[in-house]
Amino acid sequence: MPKKSDRIEQTPVVTPIVQSTTFIFPDTASLIDYQRGERKGYIYTRYSNPTIEAVEKKVTDLEGSDGSLLFSSGMAAISSACMAFLKSGDEIVSSYPIYGGTAQLFDNLLKRYGIRIKYFQASDKAGPERSISARTKVLYLETPTNPNLQIIDLKHAAKTARKGKIISVVDSTFATPINQKPLKFGIDIVIHSVTKYMGGHSDIMGGVVSASDKYLKGIYDIRKLLGGCIDPHQAFLLDRGMRTLSVRMERHNLNAGKIARFLKSVDKVKRVIYPGLDSHPQHKLAFDQMDGYGGMVSFDLGSKKRASKFADSLKIVKNAVSLGGVESLVSIPIWTSQYGLKKSDLDRSGVTPGLIRLSVGLEDSGELIDDIDQALKKAFRV
Ligand SMILES: Cc1ncc(COP(=O)(O)O)c(C=O)c1O
């Protein structure tokens, strides 16, 4: 039996999962204090929860923002962040290409509520100035873009938005806060689908918004009403993923660079797109605004048939949508993210029938290159 009766005050190494929907108030007086905003506390997990808040704090530290809000998916984060600032008659100016779900949100759902959308090509630096009108409330950007890995000049875009008194929003999912910190360049709001690199293990759905307090209040209110909050268990898994984010990103960056250079050395591969290659039209911009070029590589095999033969011949790399996990995945955009788009929209997205998008994982780079090499040989026989 211990001699001293007092229990030692201890905290766990790992953020505990508080899997409770509701929280007990010791008395009605404290509940009233909470409701009046005089004391902090928890009332209901859709509003907030200790696990969720602890993980939000970690994202906040990474992004260098005032705060962050976690959501049940990247789409919940994007839709809530946009809806917090838009009303009927307003306009979004957005870079293109953007993630297909975001494009559908803008083109179909928000349009039903009287919100207009205007696009500009992501690689067109003057696109925001040319597109912004008196009705524009949000400048929406995604960089690097999916799947053609174009880079948007964040400093310039942020300056343009400030001048026009509109809110700038960046989906930085492909980069992660390790490779790119948009707020540093004057961007107002940064969003990630944490389903990808930040979770990192292809086992959770989630999204996050980081910004200054003046923007977060409105987004928080929308999260409460639309109910897109993350579940505490998902937040816990995100926390676990984020513990290795910087080492994973280091390896993603390294492996993708090696694979891009290997693909570039294969004469028959028509076009290799990777921001880290000198041949990338915005390599200098990527060098200036990113701390790493990321784990995504796209390249063109020239035909639909060759693209499927390549994907079907891979042994280590698996044919699946999504990205950012420890395992390498291959995706053929015309059959996945850009499926069903008209030829003109495919052209606008830089998507050709033979385009391949690789999410390069953490496997041994030599083994990955051998796998890609043998699949290329088979693809070039058809
Ligand atoms: C760049 C980007 N943003 C947002 C999303 C949407 O995220 P989620 O699937 O977590 O809703 C995706 C999904 O693929 C994406 O690639």
C-alpha cells in the first residue's frame, strides 16, 4: 500500500478520446455562466469537445493561425467556410481546376441559392484581378491543383483579395502545412481535407479550417447549424496521424522527386508534371512559396488504353481513388476525379485520356521505381 494517500497529478501522453455527446454541469449556475459566455466549458459535442479542441490546437500551431475548426470531411470544411461568408447575389471567383466535389458545390448547390461562380486558370497570375467584380465576396484557390499540379502565386492572390476587400480561401490539401503555409503569404483562410496527408493512413474522413478569430466565429456558427463536426474518435486518429506528419512528408517529397526524375528519363513518357522538376512551368514559384514539392506526380502515357494497361500492371502501387496515405496509389483522372466531364472541361483541367496521377507513398523508392518500370514496359506494348 502506498504510504502517501494523495494521488499523483498525471496527464496521459496521448490525447484521450472523450467519446461523449454531452457534458455534465455541476449546477445550474455554471450552466447559466456557460450560456452567457462568462465561463468556458463543453455542452454538446456538435458544439465542441475536449478531444476535438486539443487536435484543433495542434493544427493551429502548425498553420500559425488564431484557431482551427475540425469537420467531418474536407467537403464539410469547404462548404461551411464558403457559406459563412456568402448570401444570395454574391459571387465566388475560383481558380480552375479544383477538386471535383468543390466544383459541384459551386456549380450546382450554391447556384441554387443565388450564388454565382466565375473561374480563372490557376496558372494565370492575373486571373483574380480580371475576374473580381463588385459582387465578389470570396477568392477561392487550390494549390497545387488536382490533377495537373499547377501552382498559384499565393502572395499575389492574397494582395489582390485585400485590395478588393474580399476573403481569400486556399485549399492546401495537396501541400499540407509542412510543405506550404498560405496564411504566411496573407491568405485569410486555409482548408485541408485531412482525409489525405494529415490523417495519412487512408482510414479517416475529415477536414479542417484555420484562420484568424474574425473569420472563425462565422464558420463555427455554420458548423453548429449544418452539423459537419468531426467525431472525437476521428479526431483522435487524426492526432495520431499528425504525430508523424513531418517525417511522412519528408519521405513523400523524397520518393515523389525520385519517381518524377525516373519518369522524365523515360523517352516514351510524354509529359511528367511535378513542381520539383525544372521543366515544371512554375518550378521557380513552387521553390519560392513551398518548403517541399509534395507526394503527387502526374504524367501522360498518350492513350486511354496505355493508361489502363499501366494501372492494371502495377503490383505494389494500388488502383484506388484518394491520396496522401502511406501506400502508393494510382488513379486515371478521366475514370475518377474528372469522370463524366465534357471534353472542354477536361481540356480546361489539363486532363488528357492517357493522364496518370500517382500518390507516391512511403515504400522503398527503388521498389516503387522497379514496379513503375515493369508496368510502363507492358503499357508501351499496347
Ligand atoms: C484537394 C481536395 N480538396 C478537398 C477534397 C474533399 O475532401 P473529402 O473527401 O475529405 O471531403 C478532396 C478529396 O479528394 C481533395 O482532393
